[in-house]
Amino acid sequence: MKEKPKVYALSTCPYCKRTKRFLEEHKIVYDCVDVDLLADNKQDEALEEVEKLTGRRSFPVVIIGKEIIVGHDEDKLRKALKL
């Protein structure tokens, strides 16, 4: 994998926690942005980025290459990560 997957998440979201756990269990190194823990201006930027990528403000959002996965979907994660 050329670049690390990027995860936009909320620190309290159970689906975000499942997605992070799935990646960790499969030894996938990823970058994570816990949007709710950012400073206000950075939080606004991250929310705008999520909305631009997905058309909504739903979490988690996982970016793997050109693929964008919204929500916790292990089948899509496996396919995108070639697991």
C-alpha cells in the first residue's frame, strides 16, 4: 500500500471505534483525525473536508487510495485493503 489510509472519526462513536479496531487487528497503519477533539477552527475544516468527500457529515470516513468508505463496513474495508 503506497499511502496510509486516513480515518475521520469521532472519539465517542462506537462505529468509529470498531473501524479503528478492525484496522489495528489487521496491522494496518493509518492516520486518524478525531474530529471532535480538534480545536474549533480545525474541527470546522475537518467537517468541511468530510462533507466535501462524502456529501454529508457521517462518521467514520475511511479513505484508502481513491476509495472512500462511509460508516463501519468490514466487507468494503477488506476489499479496499485487499485482505
